[in-house]
Amino acid sequence: MAHNLNFNEQTGKHSFFSVKEKAWHGLGQIVEGYPNSAEALKFAGLDYTVEKRKLFTFDK
């Protein structure tokens, strides 16, 4: 069964964390305590900045 977790090629890590025990797929970071939302994003490797930009398309 596929885990479908994002793999960050820059950090070499999967975007996942679990509390106190390893998940079935064995990936991600294991933390001891239950994090708040900001900590959870950081542990999961999802603490990046999103930037909005205009999208340009060309019609034929």
C-alpha cells in the first residue's frame, strides 16, 4: 500500500510526524509530546512560506 506522503528533495525528509510511536510506514519524525499547530507544521516539514503570484496564460 502506498503511503502518499510528500518527499521534500531539499531536506531529504517526508512531510509527516507522529506522537510517541512510529507509524505503519516507518517514515517521518517521532515526537514525545502533542504539539500545537505551529509546532506540528514544523515537525511535519510543512512550515514553508506560500507566495501568491499572477498566473499568465497564452490563448491560441
